[in-house]
Amino acid sequence: MYDLGIIGAGPAGYVAAERAGAAGLKVVLFDERKLGGVCLNEGCIPTKTILYSAKMIDNAKEAAKYGVLIDQVSFDFSKIMQRKNKVVTKLVAGIAAAMKRFGVDFINSRAKISGKKDQNIIISADNKEFLCKNILISTGSESFIPPIKGLEREKILTNREILELEVVPKSLIIIGGGVIGMEFGSFFNSLGTQVSIIEMMDEILPGIDRELSSMLRKEYEKKGITFYLNSKVVEIQNEKIIFEKEGISQNIEAEKILMSVGRRPITKDLGLEVLGIELDRNAIKIDAQCRTNIPNVYAAGDVKGFAMLAHTASREGEVVVNNIMGIKDKMTYHANPGVVYTNPELSSVGITEDEAKKKGIEVIAATFPMAFSGRFVAENEGKNGVIKMVVGKKYHEILGVHILGNPSSEIISAATIAVEMQLRLDDIKTTIFPHPTVGELLKEIAYSFSH
């Protein structure tokens, strides 16, 4: 008998297992794949590893600006990919060690719900049955492949296959200008690939501050990426993409095609119907405590169909464990940060001005150049960035922070605390920030509202 059975060992599952095991619960964790899920094996970690290599290439090319002379910049693609594999292997081993340390039983097999016994739930895996008082479904998501004429699955790449390439493609078409598309576009652009990005919407990175998304797109247009906005792919003919833009048919060709139009929850063949777990389309419905409609059954991570981010999944896993242990806890999503790890990075937390207007929230916003930071100027020769803050009009509580520029991925954590705790401008003004840092801009922009 287990206190908690977890199906899916991604950021929601393994974090929940860790927290529950550390608290003394008896836990069993199932996954037919490696520990870490998509994030660790096919997403967050491998992509950030190769993107760092790309950033090193970019820095080497620009080294002369900083008085460092490099005669010729070259790279070894096989070593970049080998290092990616080494990092993933190391981190997977770390999670395995944590599972062992906290007494979690890991069953490396496909699992499904097979029934109930009294108030307990039966999970079947590896030709055995496991009786669990509570279960967490955290099976994640998979790449969505739209029904496009002529699309043959084996001829297109997803985030999984593109990470296994052995040769740098001379040209690459990316269908979808979201986070995944932009990050892979950035990586291959740095390696010299001719990149084209096709996006259905009128701007890349839908949902992120429009002004900053536009600035990032223009930055990459200067670097050589071609963008086709307001464009719908209608057919694929071998390496040729046929798309419509404003009613006019166009086509482009490339050596490789990457599909990155979104992801969908994995809920098939899990035995959800055995318990009558309620779905919203293909996603599991949950409440603020991550509970499904069935007692003692929880869901967390991408399988719920929204806020599909690794760090969100981990926090949901913690909420599940706390509620199982009788500790009151619930999810809030108003301070859910996101980062686009391009070069420069684009980071965001909270609402944008446009979202505030749509929701009828009265706000004021300020925009501040990152060049006001001495540290930024010292480390970003000839470049600029922007930080934007959105605050409530009446009480000046911080509702959103959006940053384009390096290293925004590190600054956004402080901004997330401000949004989560609903700090006001005065709280930021009276806080001491280290100098010189780029993070000081949070204080500088707070003062800009009073002018």
C-alpha cells in the first residue's frame, strides 16, 4: 500500500515524489521514459544547454568590441550535442539519487489506472498491481501535429527530433513563432543556418508583451531570420511549405522543417474512464488544489492543458503533496513567470497592458531603457534592452514586469516575488539593491512612475 502513486516523472511528478518522500510518505513513481520528463530530456535543459553554446559563439564573434581579438570563430556541432547529452545524463542521475534518498520506488514502465479497492486506487504497471491511497496524474504533453495536407510525420521535426540532429542544416523552416520556435530559431541562426519562421498570428510570441515581442523580432530580422506573420500553412510538399498570407499563396523551401505550433496533454490510455475522471477536451480538469472530480485523485503539469511550464508543474506538485498531508495550499497563477531564452532573453511575469485593458483593470505603465544600468552597459556593448512595469492605477501595486535584454531570466525572479506578494512601488523604492547590477533597474523604474 502506497500513500501516493504518481504517473509521470516530469517536473510535477518527480518534485511531488521528492516532497512527499521527504515528508515520510510512501511513494511510487511510474514512467516508461527517463526520469525528468520532457523538460529534462527533450525540452528545458537540453535546449538551454545548446543555447548557451550558441551564446558563446555570438560572444566570440563580438569579442573585438571588448578588446578581445579572436582570429576565427568556429564550432564543433557534434561536441555541442555531446555536451547537451552529458548535462541531461548528469541531471537525470541527480533525480534518480534524490528518489533513492527519499525512499521513492521508481517503476520504469508504462502505468494506467485499472480500478478501485475500497477507497484506494489500483495502478497497473510492469505486470503488477499497486494499491494507492492517493494518485497524481502528471503525464505531461506532446507536440501537436496539425492536419496539414501533405504532412508526413517522418519528414518533419519536433522538439524531440531536432535535438538529435547530427549535422547543422543549411536552411530551416519553423512553423510556429512561439517560445519553442523562437529558441530553436535563435540557436540555428547563431550556427549560420538560414532560418524562416511562419506564424499564424500578427506577431511572434502571442501572450507576451507585444511591444517587446516586436522588438525581439526586429532584432532577429537584423540577424538574418525571415518572418512570415499572418501566415497559415496549407500544404507541405517534401521540403516545400505552401502558405497563405492575406489570401495570397506563397511557398518557401528548406532542408529541414520544425513543427512547433503547440503542445497537447497526454491523457490517452491512462484508464481515466475507469474512475470517471472529468476532461475538458483533452485536458484533465482540476481545482485550485489540483484536485480532479474524483476524491484522492490529483493532476498537475501540462496534462491539465494550461500554464504549461515546468516550474508551474513543480509548484503544482508541491500543492498536491501539501493537500494530501492536510496542509492548506492552493495554486495561484497571477505571478507565473516565463522566459524566452533567445539572445537577448525576453522574460515576463504578471499581466501586460493589453491584458489589463481587456480585463477592465485600470493600470499605469512605465518603460525604461536597460542602458540606464551601468552593469548592462559594461557587458552589452552597443546594445540596449527594455524593462516595462505595469502597476495598479489606484494603489500602485506591481501587476506585471516585462524585460527584453540579458540577463532578464535572472532578474525576473525578483519581479515574480513582487507580483506574487503584490508589493507596491514604495516597497521597491525602500529596498536596497546591490550595485552595479542590472537588477537595480527594478528600483529605477519604480522611481520613474513619480516623474
